[in-house]
Amino acid sequence: MPIPKFDIVIYGASGFTGRLVAEYLIQCNLRGEELSWAMAGRSEQKLAQVRDIIGAPSDTPLIVADASGPESLKIMAERAKVIISTVGPYQFYGSALVEACAQSGTDYVDLCGEPAWMRQMIDAHSANAKQTGARIVLSCGFDSIPFDLGVLVLQDEAQRRFGQPCREVKARVRAMKGTFSGGTAASLKATMIAASKDRSLIELLKSPFALTPGFDGPKQPSGTKSHFDPELQSWLAPFIMAPINTKNVHRSNALMGHAYGQDFLYSEMLMTGPGEKGEQIAFAVASDRSLMSDDAPKPGEGPSEEERRTGYYDILFIGQSDGEKPIKVGVKGDRDPGYGSTSKMIAEAAICLLRDCPDTPGGIWTPAAAMGNALVERLVKNAGLTFTVED
């Protein structure tokens, strides 16, 4: 007799972000989702402690699985319909689980912002995932859901207004309060160390089309230099998540048959305000290397509940078509980006795959290409995000 599958297994549930995801799933069931879910990680004792601390039902199943034991990951994958993986850096701890999911036909979502590893997974497991029906969706946190879906919503509006997509979309982070996650800092450090050892990774990291094998689009606008934007009346600074978000947006475009066009242009920057103060902040941001320092957040660490609750983000997307008035879309989140909002987004992505996307075939996906407006609707209804056409 086959072993019944859980709807969702949280791998890394005893870690900081995994715990937040588990807390959110408790709330999902209270609102009537009726999910069967389990907590997974290396230590049954730690899992039990977290289960009790967060007030999960005492019979919440615990699964012992470890990245160093591929057989345990295979067994876990076979027991799940969808796995949420919060265990990073993924280049250290993620490869065997993606392989296990691709082989078993199990859906998978993660928080990855490591483009070199993502490309390795695309090259290694896309064919198998397509064959088994596994939907493997990378980057389901702040990198890159608000950006990936923000572009999708804007281009849908462009199609409605003009009958064609905007050739260029600019994402401008208007405001943000909250810290980046320890996982983001650890992943950045690991990626830089790997690139220093393998120089071929540098070109991949630099390319906005690193995640679109076989397609190399036009030269993209630079977002690496601070400057003043007279239209926005604000100084702009490089945005630290742009190198991963831009790659995911271009991959979404490719996976959707170049719905935005093969000549599509995309960029991201951070707005720092007008005048001398805005200029000073812009250049301070451009020179900031704190995520690479020893003082950066560590995996397993995170902000207090109060800091998560009072955090937020606000992103402006501006789309331009030749001869047409620009389209503006605002995307806002009601919690800090790295933890509070991210934990809700990845949980909703898993539920969306499970409940709302029966026609999405197997493969390695981005959020926009795999789930599209079904995920937008879930995030607006449940997760505190808004997507607003502003003009």
C-alpha cells in the first residue's frame, strides 16, 4: 500500500525562516486551507522543540532528513506533494534535494538567489523534471516574487491598453524597511568565494541572460552606477537584489515564449530621494559592502516579531512603449522583505502549486511563468501584498 503523501513538507523547519513558514501554515489551516503538512530537518529533537514553541498541533509529523544523506532526501521527497526548502546556501545544501524532487515528480519551491547554482540545476535536472512532472520553482521569496510578478502585472496591463507589451520596464524601489536575511548574506558570500575559484562563473554572474540557456538578448540598461533621475526627481542607487531579479525576469520572459518580446529591456535601482541628501545616500548605498562583512546577519538569525511586523517595501514599475504614455504599477508588502513577507510568499507559492496550477507541466520554473496571476491573487488575498496600476 503506498504511503499517503503530505500536501507540504517544510525542509529546514527548525531554522529561523522555516519556523516562520511553519507558523504561517498553522494560520493557513485556521483560515480553512485544510493542508496536511510536516516539518523536516536534521534533528528530530530541534523540530519537536520548534513545533511546541510555535504552537503547532502536537501530532504534527516530524521527518528527519539531511543534505548529507541523499537517501533521506529521496524518502522525504516521496512523502510530499510539495517541498518548501529554506535550507541555504543552496549551492552547499540544495543540489541533492532538487535531484530527488526531479526524480520523484515532487513539486518544490525555495528561496534561492544564487544564479550560478540555479543554472547548474537548470542544466542538470530540467529534462528529468519535465519527464516526471516535478514543478521546481526557484526564488519564491523577496527575490524574486515581487519583481517577477510586478513585471507580469504591468505587461498584462500593457497588453490590455496597447495590444502589445512594453519594450522596457524599470523597477525602482521607492521605500523599504527591514533587514536582508542571513541566508541572503551567506549565499552572497558563498557565490563570491566560488567565483574567485572558478573565473568562468564571473561571466555567468554578470549576464542578465544567465538563466536562459540558448538565448542571449539585447544589451541591458546598467543599474550599477548612482545617478539622478529627473523624471522621478530622485537619486538612484544600485539595488543589491538586481543581479538575481533581472535574471529571473528574463527567464520568465523566455519560459513564456518571450511574451515581453525578444528585445525586452529591464533594470532595477533603489530610489534614495532628491537633493544633496539623496545623493549622499545613493553613493553610500553604492559603496556598502555590509552583507559581505563579518557583521552581516547569520543563517538562523533574524529580526524580532516587532521588527518583522513594522517592516515593509514599496516598488514602482514603469513600463514604456514607443509613442505611448508610460504605465506605472506599484507593488507593496506589509512586512519586512527578508523574513516576514518572504515566509508568507513561499508558503503561498507552495499552496498555489498544489491547488491552483494543475496545467503547469514539469520543469524548472520562475514564479511568474509557473503560477502567474493565480499567485498574484493568492498574495493579495492572503499575504499582505498589493499590485496596483497607478495611472
